[in-house]
Amino acid sequence: MTSADHPAPPQHDVTPVTQAVLLAGGQGSRLRPYTDDRPKPMVEIPGTGTPIIGHQLAWLAQEGVTDAVVSCGHLAEVLQEWLDATPLPLNVTTVVESEPLGRGGGLKYAAASLPRPHEPWYATNGDIWTRFSLREMAEFHEERDAVATLALARPRIPWGAVETNEFGQVLDFIESPPSPFLINAGVYVFSPDFTGLLPDHGDHERTTFPRLARERRLAGFPIPQGAYWRAIDTAKDLREAARELGAG
């Protein structure tokens, strides 16, 4: 039997995603005093010498992104000065909201500055430190013909859990077990059409995402098991990130 009897399956060319938006305008009130003089994405991960946004930009560049738009707000000048003074692995444009637009409005405002508006784009919240294959996520997004795809994480519960049997007898204590629920990991792939569905003001997670979910045009990409993910919301998160970094 020749190879002609078993032709190779057709190859599906995934549209490469080469542009991204980073939402970096939050005040980060729960990270004070670190955020008294800098925006949240400018807080350094202890032991790295690099702020959160520096890690994000390096990751995006490794995943094939050539152009990023950073949406600034709180203490925007501090972030802009760092971007201007730092050698970066990709082209970065900043936009500043003259008034708070909400996450959805901020995404829409920043997306207007993407260099290729008719191509898909990534987006990430400015307080996420993670590493996984964005290319695989983009392929997942395209295979499902989704308008938007959000990464899904399974964080660890910050408390110890108690395992019991049917008689109420304690069997074991489990320190910081993984949550039984997946959560929005704050990293996205969007098709070009998504921009027009965003609100001018407000939160896309209360408007656009529910609408797309009802229409079955919203997909969820589980971050692969073993990939690193952490949202940096509090000083405790910074300490734990530093400990995890030290532990490899």
C-alpha cells in the first residue's frame, strides 16, 4: 500500500497573533504601600529586578508578539518613563485614559491603537504573571471559531482543606488544595470583530462576555497543567511569587 492510499490530513494554517493590549491602569490599592508611587504593573517581582509588566512583555515577545499597546491610567508617567528607558523586545505604544473607562472601555480605547485592526489580538490584565503557550491558545481559539477566548486557571485555595468520610470521620488534611472551579485567568485571544462589541464605558465581563456566552461564541482555554500562573493582587502574592521563583 502506497502513501497515496493514506493521504496526509490537510494542514490547518492558524493565523499568527502578533499584537496585544495590556491593561495597566489600575490603582492597585490592595498592594499599598508598593503602589503609592507607581502603578500596579510597575511593582517588582522580588528577586527578579523586573516589574510585572516587564515579565509580561518578555513573555509576549517569546510568543511571537511584535506590537503591544499599553493602556495606562494611575501614575501613567511612571510607567511611560520606564518603558522609554528600558530596552524592550517588541514595539510598545502607550495610551492614557483621560477618565476611567472600565475594563471593557479601556480595552476598546487601547484596541483603537493596534497596528493591524483586521487581525486577531491578545490581551492581558496588568497584574498577571504567567507562562504558557499563547500560540496553542490562539490555535484553540481559531479551531472553535470563537469571537473571544479566555484562559482558565485553577488556583490553589489559600486555606487548608479537611477530607472526611461518610461517617464524618476526618481522614486527612490537605494544605492549599487546587480549587474545584476554573476561573478567568485574565489572558485573552480576541478576533477582530470583538472590538466592536466592547462597551465605550464599563466592564466587558458584565456585558460582552455574557452575550457571547449565550450565543456560544465565547471559548475557554484551560491553562495546561504545570504551567505557572499567578495574579499579583496583594503583598502576600508578591511574597509567594518570590518563594515560588526561588523553588523553581
